[in-house]
Amino acid sequence: MSLIRLGIDASAMLVARKNGYEVYATQLISAISQLPSSELTGLEIFLYFYVGNRFADPSLLQQVLPAFSYFHTRVYRLRRGYEIALPILCWLDRLDWLHLPVHIFKRRFPCRVLSTFHDACVTRLGENALAWDGARGVEAMISKQLAISDRFIAVSQSTRNDMIAFYGVSPQLINTVPHGVDPHFRFDSQEARRIRELYDLPPYILSVNALQANKNYPRLLEAFALLRKERHLTQVLVIVGREGWGSQEILNKLNSLDLGDSVRILGYVPAEHLVGLYSGADLVVNPSLCEGFGLPILEALACDAIIAASSSTSLPEVGGQAVGYFDPYNVSSIADMIFLLLTEEKERVQLRKNSREQLDKFTWKNAAKDTVDVYRSLI
């Protein structure tokens, strides 16, 4: 069997406050390292860590490195120059392929490039999206990714379809590998009580997503205001996630609706708090107009949460029959599904029955095996 010398940019593992993309890279690389050595036969793997990244926590390196004794590891510690250094390291290590699971670079590499494509939301949402702050930067990054990549991993079938439809990528160059869910996500009533006390939360509806334009928060806020006014909803709305492109429009909408402290924006919270937040929520809502995958849905399902979600793009792939869906462009549809799942116990019981079968489809071990199969196909 031919030997493939393959590198992976593992820098996302060192980011202190991880978003969904960085969680993906961390969980995937960790799961690959836990595969039996027999499943990695024919692969010589090199991991590259950018410690000087301003978002990195250098102390994480000492936690991470011991797990990779079977791989070659390279650490770049300077604040600047990683974009120049990485191609040089690839050349020195005589790589055949480099996998970029998150970060995309302008420069060409001395080897072929496999990149993970996470979503086409800016393109899918069209001219309106380009008016949002930061969206053009996302569009520029996608253009770079398409230019430097020879093969792609799409995180969902919906994202794969978008790559073909919007960018003309050949279907033969794209493999679909969905995410998994971390086993530490599970229902925990004790943690739910602790987190409610920590954040001083009354009964609540939870949404875990970046404050970003494609997440559709303005319509969710309108639906919440409608429920408060017409159906006398007593729960508060808790939003967890760091600010992203288009966040100012969301904050403007919140101010215009005058919802006061019935909406709690917690911003970024430590990952270990999510189990308690999901476990204690009366309902979890994901109103996104577009998602490449939708990891918070899996996390919420694993914590035995009841979920109302948008029927758009990848979310029905992830939620299956374990989620109640609404039209994300219709405020009344959002409000009606939220109210239904808060008040109809039969619906809640049925969704919980369906959740275990759905969760069994998505594990990081499966994602690791499927990704290694992609690596082997690169021969």
C-alpha cells in the first residue's frame, strides 16, 4: 500500500473560546487520534499548531500534545508569520496532502490541499447578506478556499449541494462527512440547577448560536414578542453565543422591541456550562436561515431537550424526526411551533422517543472513520 504523508492544521484546538468550526476541528482530530493504529495504516500524519494566534490559549498545548504520540507534531510559537511558515513546514515534511479543517490561507502550498467546507450561507442569502458587517470578508475567504483546494469535505449533504449549485464544484471532488456529538453532552438535572443559580435564570427558552445574520435572530425576537403579548408567555429568552457578522442589526431589533430583561444575552459561555443550559431549558430554538451543519441541535438532543428549529438547509438532516420545524421566514410559524412544543405534552414525548435513534447516526468516531476514508481516497 502506498504511504500518504498528510498534514492537518490543528491550530483550532488551541483556541480558547471556540465556535462551532473550531469545536468540529478539535473533536475530529481527537477522534482520529483515538482510532486503532490498524485503521491508520498507510497514513503518516503531521499536526501543525499555531500557538502565537491571538485567540489561542498556550496552556492548552500541554493538554493536547500527549494525545498525539503516534503523530508528528509541529509547533509554531511566534505571533506573526504562520501563514508563511505553514507552506514551508509542509515542504520540509514532504507532504502529499494538507487538510485545512477550519482556517484558510491566501498562499499556495507545495502539496495538494483538502479543505473542510462549512457553509455557503453568505452566497445563499444573496445581496442582503453582503450588506451585513463582515459578510464580504466571509465571501473573500470562500473564494480563497475554492482557489487553493483540490478536494473538499462538506459537513452535510445540504452544504455539498450548495457547493455544486453556487460554486460549480465537481461532485467527484466533494465527500460528505457529518459531525458527531461529544459524549459529555447528556441530561444532568443537578448541573441544570447549578447553572440556573449561576446565571440567575427563571424558566427559559434557549438559543445557542452566534449573534450573526444568518441565525435569523430578528424574526425570533419578533416571534418571542408576539408570544409575550398574545399568549402571555412567561419564559425568558436566553441567547448564548459570541457576536459575528451582522450582530448590530440583531441588537438594534432587540432595542426596538423593548423586551427589557425578558431577553438575556449571555454572550460566550464556557463550554462546560452548555450541558446545564440545555438540560434546564423548557425549549431550545434554532431559527437559522442557513446552517452548514447545526451542531447545537445535536448537543441539545443529547441533553434530552425539546427543540424547535428552522426547516432550512441542513437542520432537518441533523434533527430528523426528533425536532419540531417551522418556516424561518414566517414569524407566526416560529411563534406557533414554540407555543406548541411548550404546551403539548404528547408532542414533547414523541420527539424524545425519536431522539435516541437520531443521535446514534452522529458520532465523532464515525466522523473520524469517514474522514480517514477520505484521506485514503487521496491516493
